[in-house]
Amino acid sequence: MRTNATLFYVLAVFFFVAAAAYTLWSIIDQDKVEPVGTVAISLTGILSVFLAFYMARSHAAQGGELPEDRLDANIDDGDPELGHFSPWSWWPVFLAGSAALAFLGLAVGMWIAYIAGALVLVSLVGWVYEYYRGNFAH
């Protein structure tokens, strides 16, 4: 996180320099300050400072080094368990198709949305309870 904070501080300096250059360029070109671009680039620099400060404070509060910051870390050190996913499950495909049909019903005709609502419920229940029946029951 220390590296990320440093990168955001460098990015903030870049945006503040870019805002000054943009303002100077607009004064030279049009004899007045163009406020929208100047404010947008300056606020981007401020956002970078906010992010860098947050990351620096988070790093200080952790008290330890993250695997990304250590030179002797392995790839597996920063790889947490993300959860359990079913690579063979067809329920997400059915749910996405039902949701697409629901949005089509909102655009074309409301009667299609009612049918899609029932299909969404069936797909959602099937996906939630797929490990309670069949070959993969617990």
C-alpha cells in the first residue's frame, strides 16, 4: 500500500502541474482563464491526494507489510480465498436470460415482464438451492 500511496501522490503532483499549465495556456491563448478545465484538473489532483492519504493511513494502521510490498513474497501470499463457485452451474445463464427478458418486457410490452418475473424467481431459487438436490447435494 505504501507504493500505491506514493503513486497517487506523484499523480496528484502531475495533475496540479497540469492544471497550472492548462490555466497558463488558456490565458495565453484566449486572454482569460477557462474555468471548467482548470477546476476539473485541479479536482482530479485533490482526489489523488485523498486516495493517497487514505492508503497511507490504512498502511500505517495495519502495522505490517502487504505481500505486494515485500520483495521476497510469492504470488500465493497475496491470493486470498474468494469463495466457492460452481463452474458447471447453468443457473446464472438462465438468470441472465430472464433478466434480459424482463428488460425487454419493460421496453416492448409489460406482459413479457410478468413472464420474465416468474422466470427470474425460478432461476434465482434454482441457483440458491442447487447444492440441496441432485449429484452435488450436501
